[in-house]
Amino acid sequence: MNEIRFFCPATIANVTCGFDVLGLCLDTVGDEMVIRKTDDGKVSITRIEGQELPLQTERNVAGVSAMAMLKALGSSQGFEIEIYKKIKPGSGIGSSAASAAGAVFGINKLLGTPFSATELIPFAMEGEKLASGALHADNVAPALLGGFSLVRSYEPLDVIKLHTPGELFASVIHPQIEVKTADARSVLKHSVPLKKAIQQWGNLGGLVSGLYTENYELISRSLNDGIIEPLRSLLIPKFNQVKQAALDAGALGGGISGSGPSIFALSKGQVTAAKVAEAMAGIYAGAGVDFEVHISGINVEGMRVLS
């Protein structure tokens, strides 16, 4: 195989109570990439459609991730990468992660799969570092593994794929405003009260348990964040109203997707997820804010080969 075309899914990171450690993979929104072998020994970004992003290999998250992987392999094989962006950068649903994870996924396939999906995560993290300045895995891990991913530890890296209940759906609304990751990081505190930390640990444990037992009421009770959301939500207009509208429409819970501005809600069943999306959209429509809405099941496969 000398060429591969595949789907690179969008992702939701943090998942309310799992700041920097929990993410999930979406099914109906994502990029496409084409990667082919070349004889020049170089990694080249030859085409980007849909967004204005750098073609220079060392300035593109896909290029950086690919080079990190090839260096680890000691490979001199060349590759051309085409990226068809459908996830807007800065949307909060893993645009950079889709490209970074996609690059290593595609090249790994073309080289005969020398790495497992889990082993690809550190290389994709190098691309995330270029994009955000931090080595984080809560977007690239679910993109590569599918479903829900838990980053148990960063040093050493230990990522666990969690069980995904079959009736769980996500509704995501992306208001057309910009929230810079640096600004979203700057509002966070470096220490939290022990009482709040204990509540957060309990919610994260409850959420993981709820996923495995498919206990939707437990999932709902656990989707609470008393540490990050109260600070970051101030950067997103109408956040509280949008979240309350989602809950009133039947959502189990929700929160900020990544560092925002997208807001997500999880629901039991696609019908409820559609009602939740409509309720969320109604808030921004009434406020005159442009937005995009996505309704998606949880993608347990991750990257998907198209041809």
C-alpha cells in the first residue's frame, strides 16, 4: 500500500470532571487526510483545504508528529500529506489533534503497523505541543483509540480506553467566537481547596464507573465540575444559559469542550440529543450569535480508513 485516505475524528477533551485526563471521540464530524509514500526521504505537507494553515512541515502539527514518529523508527521513507480540514481550528473539538493523530495513524498503516494505536500517542502529542505549548493527550488519545480515553498518568504515559455505553450521544454547539487556549489556561488557578479536589475525584470515579455499568443516572450525577468550569465559563457568552437549556431538554450533563468555546452535552439516545441540540441552538439564535451544531454518537473506532 502506497497511499491511504482516512477520516480523522473530532474529539471532546476534559469531559467536565476530567480536566486534562479524559476525552471522547466523535463520529459525525472530522477531517480527511491523504498520505502517500514518496522517494525523496522528506515529510511534505502538499495540500491543505478548508482552513489557512502552514504548509511548512516543522510548523504544521501533522508534520511535527510525523517526523517524531519516523525519527523513533529510524526511517528515511518519505511521505506527502494532504489535509482536508472540516474541524475549525480553535473550535474546542480537537482540530490540531485530528491532524497530529491522523499523520501518525496514516504513516503507521503505510509502514505495515510497526506501532500499536497506544504507542502512537506520544508522537501525536508532539504536534499538540506545537499547537498549544503543552504535551497533552486527552484529544489525540480518543482520536487514535476511539471511545472514551483516560490518561491515568503522563509521567510515565499511561492511557486507558474506557467502555462506551451504546446509547450515549453528544450534542455540541460551537459559537463563532474565539477563545484562545492561552487565555483559557491563564484564568486557571494553580491550587484548589482540598474539599473541591475531593469532590472532583469522586465525580471522575463515578463517571468512569457509570460508563462501565451503563448507569446513565450515575453518569448524570458525575458530570459536574467545580474547579475548571466556573473559571473558564466566564470566557464563553451565554454559557450558563446554554447548559441549563441542555439540561432542561433532557441532557445527562455537559460542559466546556476542550478550552472552548464549544459547549457539549451528553444524552441517552439520539432523539434526546437532537432535542438538546435544538435547545442549545435556541439560546444563541435568540442572542444573535452565529453557531454550528453537531449531533454525534460516540465513535468507538477512532480513525477510519476510507480508501
